[in-house]
Amino acid sequence: KLLGKQNPVYLMTDKTTPYKDATTYNNYYEFGTDKAEPAQNAGTLKTRPWTVSIEGEVKKPMTLDLDSLMKLAPMEQRIYRLRCVEGWSMVIPWEGYSLSALIKKVEPTGNAKYIEFTTLADKKQMPGLNSPVLEWPYVEGLRMDEAMHPLALLTFGMYGEVLPNQNGAPVRMVVPWKYGFKSAKSIVKIRFLKEQPKTAWNLTAANEYGFYSNVNPTVDHPRWSQATERRIGEDGFFTKKRKTLMFNGYNDVASLYTGMDLKKYF
Amino acid sequence: MINPNPKQFRLLKATLFALALLPFIRLVVYAFIDQLGANPIEFITRSTGDWTLYFLCITLAVTPLRRFTGWNWLIKLRRMLGLFAFFYAASHFTTFLWFDHFFDITEMLKDVYKRPFITVGFIAFVLLIPLAVTSTNGMIKRLGGKRWQWLHRTVYGIVMLGMLHFWWMRAGKHNFEKPIIFGTIVAILLLLRVYWYLKQKRETGIRQSAVVQKRQPT
């Protein structure tokens, strides 16, 4: 059980995705490439004891165990849309707090321009690591101002429970205005960097997955359109796909990108 | 050598027909009992796509199997298997046209034009249509055996397009395990034909040169 105080700013009229769908239809390649596999295979993940080390361009590098990390700021429940780069979406209540709380605590130096998240990569716990689909460990990153945005949520639970393993337990990011893969799961390391980090999907196919990967209906994936999406658990067979919104509907973040050509920096 | 009598053959064919229909029935039943998972359309698209490739491979395996076992009656099952490949391809295409585009043909064609993996998949499907249409005995007669055979050999190219479609679909997610297995099977099935063709050519070549030598004055 892990119930955060509901934050009324992030309530939503959209229907919440059924818990069963959100926990059995996952992209978590460390546990297999099929969407049903994470739920089947992630039982082997040991989420305690767990530590997250914070390194790089910070005045106070530290290693935090899960309990101290969870107590760092008050836990909130926020309902966010989740838009996968594959063209489907969900609506999920998450429990966590703004990543900015953690960033402020470790005091980044003036050199810190980017933040990098590293997912656990342990072959004993994660059968998918034997497959060469990606370079392990899984690495994701944000620009500093993106990471400081209050929407960027350091997340420990969903639906009032601690995160199920297949959803990135015990601690993950949720960055709702970007495609789902930008939100690293099962984080063991957070680094503050001068340079833009080399992120997993960008390394694999830079022409398909940009560093920013903001949800953007006007920039198609080379192999499918991003203009529409199918809402999992809500849309039936005969429902037309819904229109994808710029920044997944989170227009607050637009100011982060003023003057940037989002077709070039997709 | 196994050689079924007409009654046994009919039974075998009916059983095979029922088996070949199972993947489709499974989708229908799953749809009714809500077992298609969180993303039913994706499930149907993938399943019908997979079964198209399976049936193309099974159809292409008939001739090698016949040659290796000497069971010549297998050839009489090939048309049905080929038509099942078309049936699943048509279901696959219909799912795409219906549930992805809601019969908006312009949108669909834009998608076909813009995305190479859809382009090749679409071409492969269109090329399958004449094969399905000319699968009747009457059409074989009307076309003449030679021309009919020539037309139906385009299936070698079609299966390669189908493979490419599958490969590209998986390329973005770097997930090549299944395409590699499929590709190997298709490659073996096609290379066997190349091997037989070259062997036959060499043998007729030898026979011809033997004839030529005999004719030479001594």
C-alpha cells in the first residue's frame, strides 16, 4: 500500500486505465520484448534492499536507500496520461513527488546541464538482458530544465500501491509530456552531466528516437503516424483512434522549448 | 510409402482445413470472451500477419516435402494451403484498413506511400490477389499450364516481400529474433529451388553435350 495525497492539479476527466491493462501490457525489455512478458518474468526482480547513487556534477553526491529516498518529499498521487511511441496511450494514477525535490537536495553545480538515469542491469534478475536488442544498461536522460519541471515525477507507486515490478519498481521516472520510453524504470543511478547523455533508444536508432522525444502529433515516426493514438482499455474495436495532443496535452512545458525547432530536435 | 486412398485423403484434407481455420476461430472466440489483451487490434493484426507468413512457408514446403518423401499426393493439398495464406493476408489487410483507418482510403494510401514497411506489405498483398483468383482448375486451363506456372512462381518474390515487411516492422524496436527464424526458413525453402534448378540445368546440359558428341563424325 502506498497512497499519496491526491494532488488536485493533476486530476483528470479521462477514464483511468484498468489496473490489469496497465500491469500486463508493458514495454520493459529487461524482462522480454513481448508486452505480456514483463508481467510474467519480473517476479525475479528484488526491489529491497535498493539504493540509488547520485553522482556527477553535484555538490553533495550521495547514495540513498529506498526508504530515505521515499521520505525525501511528501508523496502525492497524480493522474497522468501516458503516451507510448508505438501509438497507444493509458491514463494512470502515480504516486511520487517532483524530481526537483531530489535535485535541490543534492545541489547541482553550475556545470550540470543534463541528468542521466540508469536502470538496473543484472542478468540474474533480468532474463531479457541476454538478448542484444539494446545496449545495456538502459540509459535515459533529460535536460536540466526539463528535469526541474514540476511535472517530472520521481515515482514509487501506482493505483495507490507500490509499483509492480513490471512497471519499474521500486523507483522510476514519469515524464508525461514525452513518449513513455523516456521514463527510465528501476533506477539505480542518477548522474548530473555537462554533456547530453547517450540514451538507449537514441543509440539504437537515432533516426527514429530523438533525445527529446516530446509527444508531437506533427512529427511522425518513420514507420507510423503519431497523429493519433489508441487509448488502452477504453477504446473499443469500433472507436476511432483519438487525436494525439502536442506535449501529450501538457502545454505548460511549451516554454521549455521556445525558439527550438521541434521537427529537428524531435 | 504412405499413399492414402480417396476416402482417407478427403478426411485428411477436411482435418487440415479445420486446423488451418483454428487461428481465425481463436481470434473470434477471444474477441467474444475478451481475451485479446489490452490492445485487441494489435493482437489481431500481429496474429493474422504471423499466420500469413506461416501459411506461405507451409505452402512453399509442399514441393520439397513431396520430393524428399515421394508422397506425390501432397501436391493436391497445396492449393488449399495457398488459399489460407491469402485468407490470412486478407484478414491482416482488412484489420489495417478497417480498424487503423476506418476505410479512409486516402489516409490508408498515404500510409502505404509514406512508410516503406507498409508499402512492401501492401505490394505483397496486391500481388497475392491474382494468384488467389487463378487458383481454380478452370483458370489453369484457360491460362495454360506454362503461363499459370510462371504466374504462380511470383510467390517466391511475394514471400520475400512479406519477409521484408516483417523485418522492417521489427527493425525499429530492434527485435529480430523471430524475423531471423522466419528468414532462415524462407531462405532454405527458396534455396532448395535454386539448387534443383541448377542441378536440372546441369543434367540436361550433360545429356545434350552427350548427344552432340555422338553426332560428331568419327
